[in-house]
Amino acid sequence: MTFERCPYDGSAIGAEYSGGSLLLSCEVCGAAWEVHNTLVRRVAAPDWVRVRAASAIEARTHLSASS
């Protein structure tokens, strides 16, 4: 399994290695996951207001590019 994009808003995910675990986080919605060996655990839920705002911006960008 590769975790390259946030499952909530589709933005790139940042990675930080700390103390034997890998912390993956989304700068757009604030969601975060801890990866340790084969275990992936969400440690911070997304901010749904920010997810909706990012989706609206993406939709507007897509519409203006196709016009």
C-alpha cells in the first residue's frame, strides 16, 4: 500500500520519521496517520470545513482550465 495522497482531499502527504514510526500528515486538512511496521493508525481526524474548501477550490480551478 502506498500512501501518497490524502484520502480526504487528494493533496500530497508529508512524511516525518520519528522514534521508529513514520508520521504522515496532510497540510490541507490536518489529518495525520502513524505508520509502524504494517500498522497504520489515524492520529488526527481531518478538518471537514477545510476539506470542503479545498474541494471547492479544485472544482473552480478545473472548471476554469476547461473553459
